[in-house]
Amino acid sequence: MEKIAISMISKQNRQMLGDLLRNDYELIDFKPEGYDEDFSLLIIDLPSWIRNKKQLQKIKEKEKPIFLPYLLVSSANDLKIADKEVWESFDEVITTPITKAQLIARVKVLLQSRNLSLQVNQLLKDKEMLIKEIHHRVKNNLMVISSLLNLQSRYIKDEEARDIFKDSQNRAKSMALIHERLYRSSDLKKIEFGEYIRSLTNDLFETYVTDKDKIQLKIEIGELDIDINTSIPLGLIINELVSNCLKYAFPGDKTGYIRIKLHRDGENYILEVSDNGVGFPEDLDFQRTESLGMQLVNNLTLQLRGKVELIKSPGTTFTITFPEERYG
């Protein structure tokens, strides 16, 4: 039996509501002081609303996104002097005198609306759990692929071929990290990109750098929540550019830094990956190269509808500008 709370200053109206509803619903008296009992509908008169409106507004707000209906019972004369706040605070208004048929009809509609709200909210929760499970499984599958590539690379004698396996392993890891963060996030479509890049670059340093004091990593990324449709290609781009820095920019005992900057500029994002290493080869056109890594950078930049620029001296600086996509 559904529970209806009643708050009436008029004892006569309280008795009337009890007589009309008692056989169909469980009725309880609303007591604002320390009140914590659940109910599906509140029926209230205007004097009681004026006395308790702040707490009643808090209760309704706390219930969101679930619909908690408030039904105002009032005389026609009182409604004539009701202000805008009163009309905005109630989901239904009924004027006295009231017949049982009128009251039951209004109550049923309001309770049906609440039950529908509960069902929709549960469906959204179920959908959220399903999406989290999908992200979790995708992450696990990508990590399995990464582990298989790692195991297979141990049996490869050729160093160049082994590096190809290592690069592919890191690409799978970069995508797995995004799905892991989405699985743990309250927002299933966006991730906090700065934390993601820190995790990604730490993994790359573990892979390519034996002397941690040789190369300094500088990350300049504010609090940016970026959609998954942008995060995956952008993460792969950063993976390729940072991997190239770690592999080629600091040969031998050369020391230096790698800097990653990402910020919003109007409707665009600007990514900058730079180092103060030996520099990009002068005779190499990064847009027409057989390197899979640079081909990925160019193709993924096109996917983001962006453009990539290279400054070769001093060191190497890649700047990628792309628009902020708004996905539904």
C-alpha cells in the first residue's frame, strides 16, 4: 500500500482526507521536526506550506531526479492571493469542497507519475551499470592483447621487430587506460584528461627509460574533462609523440626534458608536445613518412578535424589544434 503524507492546519480538512483515502492508501501525518519517513505523495494546505516550505523544498530537492509530488488543497479564495512561488512549488492543486472521485483521480495520476519516475531512474541505473561493465571488459581485453604482445616479443630476436611489438603494446595500453578511467568515473562519457596523461606517460617512461634522472617530464594540463570520442585518438597521438621523444630525442648520455601542454582556446583545443633533444631529422617529411607512428599521428589528427604543425629547432615541437566536438 502506497504511503501518503498529510500536513493540514485545518483539522476538518485532515479528517475529510482521511475519510476519503483511508481505505486505499496508508496515511501518515507529516511532522517536519526530524522527519525521515519515506512517502510517495504529500498533500498539504496553504498555511502548513507557508510554515514548513523551506524544509519541504529541501525534501523535494533531495529526492531528485525522482519525482516527489506535492498536492495543494486550498479554498478558491486562498488561491486568489497565492504568489508565484506557491504555484511553482506544487504539482497539482485541488480546491475545496472535494469529492472522493476528484481526489482519487488526482492522487492516482500523481502516484503513477512518481512510479514512472522510479522506473525510469532504475532503468538509467541499470544502463549505467551495463556501460561500466562494457568499459571494464574492453579494458580487460585490451590489457590481454598488451600482455600477449609482451609475451610474444620475448621470443623475437630482431630488435626492430621487437620494438614494433613494444609500440603496439603501448598503443593497446593507452586505450585500456581510458576505458579503466571511464569504468571508475561517475561520468561515463568523459575523463579527467590531465590524470590520464600522467598515468600514460608514466607507463611510457617505465617502458623506454632506464635512467629516470636522464629525462624530465613536464605536464601542463589543467582540469579538462574530454569526451571519450576525442580522448582515444588524442591519447594515441600523445602516446606516439612521447614514445618518439623517449626513443630518439636523447641518445647516449644526453639529458633534457619533454613537455606536454594542452589547453582550450575558444572553441579549440591546442596540444603541444615538445622536447629539447637532438631535433627532428631535417631530411624527413613527417607527413610523408613510412613510420607507422607518424602516420597514426597524421591520420588521428584528421579524425579530430585538426591540423598538425612541426617546429624543428631548437629540439622538436609538435602543435596540434583541433575543435572541441560536442557529442550527444
